[in-house]
Amino acid sequence: MLIQSSDIVWHARSDGDENAPPLVLLHGFAQSLHSFAPIETELSKRFRVLRVDLPFHGQTFVEKHVELDWPKLCANLHQAIAKLELRPAHWFGYSQGGRVALMCALASPGRVKSLALLGASPGYANEAERELRRQSDKLLGDNIVGRGMEWFASYWEALPIFATQKLLPEEARRLIRSERMASTPQGLRLALLTYGTGTMPDCSGELSAWTKPLFLAAGELDKKFVESNARLAKASRSELLRQHVVRGAGHAAHLEQPAEFAKLLIEFYKSQRDLSHE
């Protein structure tokens, strides 16, 4: 389905019982709402699962006159979710989607019942590091446009954090690659420039003051985010904090070990006593 917000036409999907607790899933860079297929089936047995293609991905369309930034992105996404579900929802985001979920939760905490993040950056505390990341994101975007999607898919798959995906069944690897190839070079470049990590403010201070349920996950081999999550967990004041390292997994733990990861999420939500219909 397509949903119109102020500046964006969102491609969205709703699965599961409409009376079940709502759960928003936000995908990673160069993915789409379909990337959650390995865990969506199990989650939709217990939740009303809401998914959208993030801006410049899939079939979501940003109006041409709009200069997208974080405040506009969060406002528009909350508008879209509100058209699907009036109740505050649980939000789960992976990588890029985790950054979006985090920013949206901090922007409108009343709309977010709990926050779950997998491999998601809270932003750089150091402005010099943030500027280096902006430059890096711009270079990557320019390379994607200049060299094309075949180059990007091969480059992305060769990153160490995705090395464990080589152990996945051939069909799973083929689907992951085909989804990456379905993106457009200009779209990925715009995503990097408008809401990449380099554009994100440091959220670690605000997240440490987040008192609602919080789930921080990372793959064991994704050392950067294992360490980042440990620092955030130490500073957290969440009324219910769960931290988990997925053994043997890299950055995309939900794709590499979908059954285990879906179980972890469900246990987190059960601990909130929000699956009372079971």
C-alpha cells in the first residue's frame, strides 16, 4: 500500500492481527521492507507488523521539492505510521533503520512504546569524526553513482562485517544480493547524504535518559557495535534494558540467524507483558 505524509509517499505493508500489539520494523541501507521476510512470519503471529521502505529505497518516493533532513524524516515517518496505527508501537530498527528508529523515538517518545536496535549507531560524539564520516558517505555515494550497482553490491558484500553471510544458503545470499541490486545509485547516494551516519547528531546522551524498554543487540563479530552497545547499556536508565550479543553472527544477525533473533525479540516484548493475548 502507499501512504502519503507531508513530503513523502511511503510504500508500506501491514501483516498480522490488527488487534495485536503494533510493531514497526525499519530496514538497513540498500534494503527494503521485504528484507524482514526471514523474521516477519514468526513476528506476525504475535504482532501487527508494520513495515515501510525508507526514503530513497524500494517504492517510497520523496517529493522533488523536499530537502530531506532528520526532523522532516522523523515527522513524516510518524505521520505515516499514525495513518496505519493510532496506538504507540514497539519499534525495531536494523543498522540504518536503527538510526531512524532511534531518532524517531527521541523526537516523539509518546509514539514509541519500546525501542529495539540491532547494529545501530547513536551518532558520533566528536565533530571531527562526524565530518570524516560525512566525507566518507559522500565518497561512497559518488562511487555508487559513478561505478554502478554491480560494483556496489560486490563492494558491500566484501565488507568484513558481512563475511558471515557467505555461510548462508545460496538462495538466501541470492535474495540479499538481488535486493541490494534493486536499489538505484542516485537513491542510495541521497540516503547517505540526507540521513547517513555523518548527518546524525550524537544521541548517546539522550538515549541514556530513555526510560522506556530498550533492547540493544549486535552480532558477535560486529565488534564496533558490541562495544557501542556496552557503553550505552552502562549509561542507560531504561526501566527494562536487555542487551544481547548474537553468537557467530556479523552485522545482519537477523538475516544470519533469523529464528534465534525472532525469539530474542519476542522474549523482549513478552518481558513487557505486551503479549497478553497469547
